[in-house]
Amino acid sequence: MMYQISGHTRFGGLLGSPVSHSISPAMHNMAFRELGIDWVYLAFDVTPDRLRETLKVFRELNAFGFNVTMPDKQSVMEYLDGLSTAAQMIGAVNTVVNQDGRLIGHNTDGFGFSESVREKGFKLAGAEMTILGAGGAGRAAAVQAALCGVKKLHIANRRTRSWAAAEKLAEQICRMTDCEADLTDLDDGPALARQIEASTLLVNATPVGMASQSGRSPLPDTSPLREGLTVMDLIYEPARTRLLEDAGRAGCRTFNGMYMLLWQGAEAFRLWTGQEMPVEKIREQYFSR
Ligand code: NAP
């Protein structure tokens, strides 16, 4: 049956820059059609300097909500009326819900992370884990891992502008959860190797290995890669990064961030609509390559 936009159709979408490559409009519009919801989801190219006026329009025109991607995930926080606990701890928002005119910020990247790990048969509860990078996605995965019962979490970051925030993140995780978190310099090869050797899950949350940097690995040394270690790269384009290639050769179980993307979208959909996204249909249509 053909879908007709009507006088009742509500809108929402994705704010960020660039956004034209995003799979989110296809994913959410298919889910709305499957469930007979008269909403549309569009991509809006919005840089941080235009967020205030964009949000004013979204509020006035009764948008159901929106997703936020780079570079707006942090800047958007100052224009919102409330934040979920996860968004506060992570310090970034990727989903906003319009609750009767109040814009409430959430972060579903963490849920996307834990669901995709669970699907691959890895149990976070009681595990020891190393994560490379403490930007928006790394922080979301780190907080969620701690909330899911990871016992020891090693965060590795460069000693750059984000170092102080990474220190605060490790301190906050120790204070607010039962997880023991520490921070290491990503360039301290021997310390990083010891932590990876003690871990059963290694996660790359740096952009090193993305299409623009393909052929590069975020690890200074591949020696800690071994059988028994599971390696996840949050990057999904390319599907097999240099890190995943190296890890596969060393006998590690490996997977990329594609299903994290699917599950963060499913959680955003649930927050907006109160209904479950038809995940298997979406997976078959857009994520089965
Ligand atoms: P971000 O906020 O910019 O954070 C990037 C992190 O990586 C920071 O800690 C940054 O440290 C570090 N980093 C950047 N360049 C580096 C380099 N050359 N060497 C070592 N560390 C470096 O980015 P993000 O949003 O967290 O995204 C990180 C990755 O996750 C990207 O590849 C993104 O595509 C992917 N991602 C995937 C999903 C998914 O659903 N699968 C969702 C979100 C993001 P500095 O502060 O020192 O630069």
C-alpha cells in the first residue's frame, strides 16, 4: 500500500553535518510504515551555530523528536529542557524526545553497544575490558559497559584535549558504579599491552581505521592480540578495518559497529513511539551485507 503524507503527519529527523550519507531516514521511515505510524523522518544538515534556531522551529512545529550526530552531540545539550541520567554521565546526546513541548535529551549509543555485544554472545557482566578512545561513542560504550556489570574497565586515550574529560569519566564510573575504571595513555605501548592481555574484550572507539584512514590501526603494537580475546571496532565503514584484520589473523573473535547502529536506532524509536522497532525486517533490508 502506498503511503500518503497527510495533514496529520508529524515530522522529526536527524540533525548534524554532514548527514546525507545516513541510513537513519531509511531505517526509521520503514519502521513507521511497518507499524502504520503517520510520521516522517528527514535528514537536516545543521551545524552547531544553527542549533538554537533549529530547535526553536522543531518545538514550535511539534516535531516528535530527532537524532543528533556529529558535530552537534554536545552543543545541543545547552538548548534542551532535561537530560536522562545516561546522557548526563556520557556528556553527549544522540536522541531528543519532544515530551509535550519539553525537549528531553537521551543517549542510545550505549544501549546500541551493549545489545550488539550481547547479540554476539559476549557477556559484559564480570568481564574485564579495554576501550580505545573516550570521545562521544567511547564514553557511551564505557558508561554502558560499567552499568552492565563490567568488573574492570581500562580506558586508553591520547594525552590531548580530551584527556581531562577522560580522567573525569574514569573517576565518575568508579564513584557511580561497581566498576573499577582507569585511564592509560594510548601511546604507552607496554601499559596498554598489559591491559589488553588481562581483558577479554577490546573495543576501538577512535576513528582510526575509517575509510579516510583505512590501513591504519589504533594499536601501537599487535602483540596483545590473541585467541580468547573478542575485538569490536565501532567503525562499520569499511566493514573490516585493519584492527579487525589483525585481530582475525591472531585468532580473536571480531565484529564491527554495524549492529550498534541498528540497536541505537531501535532504542531511539522506542523512546519516541513507545513501540518496538521491527528490528529483524530493518536488519534484513538495510544491514545484511
Ligand atoms: P569523537 O567524539 O571525535 O571521539 C574520538 C575519540 O578518538 C577521542 O577520544 C579522540 O581523542 C580519539 N582519536 C581521534 N583521532 C585519533 C587518532 N588519530 N589516534 C588516537 N586517538 C584518536 O568521535 P566519536 O563520535 O566518539 O566516534 C568515534 C568512532 O566511533 C568513529 O569511527 C565513529 O564512526 C564510530 N561510531 C560508531 C557508532 C555506531 O553506531 N557503530 C556510533 C558512533 C560513533 P582526541 O580527543 O585526542 O582527538
